[in-house]
Amino acid sequence: MTCKGSLVQFQYRPPFEDVSGFAWSDPLGNPLLFIFGVNKLAQLQIKFPDGSIKQFELGTTGYDIAASISPSLAKAALAVKVDGEVRDLNAIISNDALVEILTFDQPEGKQVFWHSSSHVMAQAVQELFPGVKLAIGPSIDEGWYYDFDIEKPFLPEDLQKIEKRMEEIIKENSDYSCETMTRQEAIERCRQAGEDYKVELLEDIEGETVTFYHHSSFKDLCRGPHIPRTGIIKAFKLTSTSGAYWRGDERRPMLQRIYGVSYPKKAMLDDYLYRMEEAKKRDHRVLGKQLELYSINDEVGAGLVLWHPRGARVRNEIENFWREEHLKYGYELVFSPHIALRGLWERSGHTDFYSDSMLSPVEVEGRFYQLKPMNCPFHIYMYKSRLWSYRDLPLRWAELGTVYRFEPGGVLHGLMRVRGFTQDDAHHFVTQENMEEEVIWVLDFCVHILKSFGFSTYDIYLSTRPEKAIGDAEDWDRAERSLRSALEKTGLEYQVDEGGGAFYGPKIDIKIKDALNRSWQCSTIQFDFSLPERFDLYYIDKDGRQKRPYMIHRALLGSIERFFGVLVEHYAGNFPLWLAPVQVKVLPVTDSFNDFGRQVVDELINHGIRAVIDDRSEKIGAKIRDAELLKVPYMCIVGAREAESQTVSLRKHGVGDQGSMTFPETVALLRKEIEDKGLDKS
């Protein structure tokens, strides 16, 4: 049985070759349609992601298809994707279609699972706290949250009560079902229930009809889809609470947000909780202070980073490597100002599409200047400064350009969300003929750099044309083909995000996986059909005519600040030797060996190794402990035996004693590890 509004359809499949039925009404006057025949000869052609095709009868659901493949898939199935649209598993498929069965293994399956879990939590909160008003409860990268309008913040003991009630709701194993009604009917329903936030959402929705989802005694405005039953949720945990402004607007009411996670297996929850404990230990905000890397001070300005000497050394190594590799691989480096006339951003379109993220302009001699949110317009004017031939292209210009953007105070987060950051930006100007070759080149370069920092596992997405897009359809098709072909020729696995491109061009996003298997957005390769048109860019082709170049935006690390934070958490502050702020700390056993210790430091510095001495009048055990706390990769312990033999006792952080070595042996070992960047070069 499928339920849709007040229309109930009972479907029976005898071997009839026609469709017949009759209408009736229930005691309340609602129309009932009984369909008791189907055309058995009519068949659906269902195509699967692997290219195979299978025939199914009309009236087939996603569950039927999953069951036809295997019992295990039917058991694991959460939803179905039909021609790119995610639907309820029991939704009837009425046309030939490309179908994919979604389980928890796929990102879209996870999102359906987590959003369904948020409804269970909302039911528990609504029952335990009468008068609470519901706002929104979306899935997020891992788990979900739901916002509530309630008088007092939730306490830890409240979360325990909510979890207990959720367990009871899940045990009911209630079906999720969908109800459709007109938008006006929904507004009246929510208004009568006092659900002001739902009314506001409904008033902003386009279209004549909306859907509500039911399970147990709970119903909520929702476009779905949802998992088949609450009992599929086998393990969950409410993780935290916080305040959140309605729709992220500081002028709107402060709501109370509850975060949670859920899984189809308890082992998955155990793994998540372990990773969260590890994440706390690796938090870059905690380690940043402990390791004296950086600070952020409200008296300086929220979201503005102060780089301390140790952090500045690491950043300098990152940037030096970045510059050296760019020059080695064929980029040219450029520099641009931090500020420009407001008119530049009006021509580029940033004031139209990006104004909410731009800081307020400043007036200078009667003209308004804007702190730059992007580097692109400057590179464009460099391009426009002279005439280019097709022989000059591709051009590859890169810049470590500091930009400034408005981020609401509530979302600022250490180095991950700041208001001033350095974007490792590049722009490629290419001809139509060398598009694909250039994308392959950029992909190879991106992977090379990311691997050099220790990241070798990625989630890669190809984002295609959205509904609202500018530019010629043929240009979009060419760009998408070049991106897809480049990914295939480089052998990189990827997923397609249909319609996920920006309005001005398709793109490739590369998300790196850290030591806890978390994804972080880093590299983007983005075609842009807007700016070359807005700024009237052209080159002279081989036929002597003016042609529009294709422009590719490329961010590699994303931003130095955010990437630095990711590195801290990935390595838990234990930077590989080449990045460590202090690579070696020399530890004299007593004060009488300080002079020899300084000779060791000088020898290491002369060979390009960052070394310092701990010449405090402390016991050697205390010196070792302090060096371990600062996560210094190597310690050279020197005493009477070392001074006499002109050697050092080498100790490795987190490992221990490495034995006695001569100066040349020590330098050779350290230099090799620095040059290899701690990676396996075999």
C-alpha cells in the first residue's frame, strides 16, 4: 500500500492484461481508488549503474528491485535513486529509468538514514518537552542535528532522557509514510499547531504541494525521502548541544540545537566514538596552544590569526615548498594588492553574488575600496595588460594571496573558519584545444602536492551543470567532457555530483582523507564561463581572429590556515621531520656539556637542520619529557662519552633511543628523512 494525501491505492497483480477499477468514498467522504488489474504485458526497462539492464513489471518498487538482486541487498537497502532523484525505497517506479539501490555504504544512503534519525529525536523531544517548537533537522557530514525553540538550554540529563525515549520509538519499528497536501493546507495545519518556524518555511517554498512524513505518532514537514522503518536504526548517540540562530541570522531567535549520530550496526557507532575521542586529542585549537603555534585574540579581531614563531616556521616550510614546486612544474608566481576599488568587484559580479561574504568597503579620497574576497579579478587584469596569441597559452599564474571575508561569529572555528586567510590560488588561461590536456596536468600536480604532505586517499567529485547556469551549452559540454576524460585518464576514482557545479562552470573537487578517515575539502579545478565574458578576455588564434580563452580557477590546499589546521589534526601535532618547527633538540646531560651541545647545534644548523639547545639546569629526564611534550622529532643527548667520542645519542620522539652516532651519520640520517618528507620512496 502506498499513501499519498487522502488517496489510498490498493494494488493487486493478477495475470490480467488490462487495468480496471472503481472509485469509492470512505465514511469521511475521502475518495478511494481500487485498482485490481495491471497490464502484465507492460514491462519496465531498469538500467543499473554497471550498465546492465533488467525487465520488471509495472508497479515495481525500489525494494522489489533490491530483492531481485539479492536478499542481503534488500535487507541493507535504505532508499532508491531513480534517474538521479533519491526516493523512498517503496516508491513505485512507473517509467524506464536508471536505478541505484542506496545503502549506508553510499553518501546519499547515509544522508537518508541520518535525516530519518533526526525525526525520531524530534518526536522524543516533542513528547518530553510539551510546548517545544520544531525548526529544522537536516543530516550533516556525519550525523544530524535538529533545532528547537525551547525556554531553557538542554542539559546532559535531558539528553539521557531523550535517548531513552528514542530507544523506545525505534523498538516500535514504525513505518515511515508520506502525506501530500497543498501548501495552503499545510500552512493552516502548522499555524493551528503553533509551529511558527514551519509556517515560515512553507511561505518560502515554491510550488503548490508539499509533503509531511509520518512515523509512530509523529509527523513533520519534510520533502524526504526516509528509510522504511525506525527499527533499521540499530545504534545512536546524542553527542552535543549548542545555541543556533534561526536561519543563521543573529537578528533572529536563538534556538537550541541537539547533534546526534546513528548507524545500522553498533560496531559503526563504537568506531565513531573512538574517532571522536581521537579527534579531541588532535583538536588543532588545543594543540595550537600547547605547541605554541598560533593564537587568535578578540582584542585583535575575531577570525584573525596571529602566527607565533613555531607556527610561522611550519607555515614558512609549507609556503616555500609550495613556491618551489609551482616554479618547478611550470607556473609563474604573481602578487596582487589586498584592496581594490569597489567598481572592480561590481564588474566581476562579486557584489551581486557574494556581497554577504564581503567586508564593508572603506572610503579613500571620495572613492570606495574593497578588501579583496578573491584574487581572480587581479589576475584577469594582468591578462588584459597585453595581447596574447594562441602560442602563449596555456598561461599558469599562481599566488599565495591573502583575502578577507565575512564569517558570522557563530561559525568561526580556530583555523578552519577565519575572516582573513591566504588562498593558494591559481588561474589557467587555455584554448579550447588544450582543455583536457591542461586538466590532466593540473590533476597530476594536485595529487603530487597532496601526497607530499602525506595525503594519498581522496574523495573526488565531478560537479556538472546546474539548472541555473550561464554560458553556452556547448562550452559546458566540452568542459565537462574534458574534466571527465582527465579523471579517467589519470585513473582517479570519482563520483558525479549531477547539477552540483557553480552557475559559471563545472568543476572537480578533491577531498583528502586524514588519519581518522575524515574528509577535508582541498583542491578545486573549476571552469569559469563568466569572468572571461565580463572582462572581455580574448587571444589571437592561428586564423588571426579573436577568441575567448577558457579560464580555470585552481585552489590546491584551499587556504594555508585551514590546511595548517588539517595537518595539525592529521599528524596529532607530530609533524613529519621536514615540517617540524624544531627538528632536533640537543640535550646536555649537565651544564658542563653545554658548550659541546652548542657545537652540535651549530653543526646541524650548518647542514640546514633546525636545531636548538636546552641548556637549562634541569635533570636530563625533565628535558626529555619537555621535548616529548613539544613533539620535537629528534633529541641529541650529549654527555661525557659523547663529548669524548664526538658523537651523539640519538632519541626519536615517541619511539626512544636510536643508539650512538657520529655527526656525519646523524646529519645523513636526518637529511634523508627531510628530503623524503617521511614518505616511503621505495
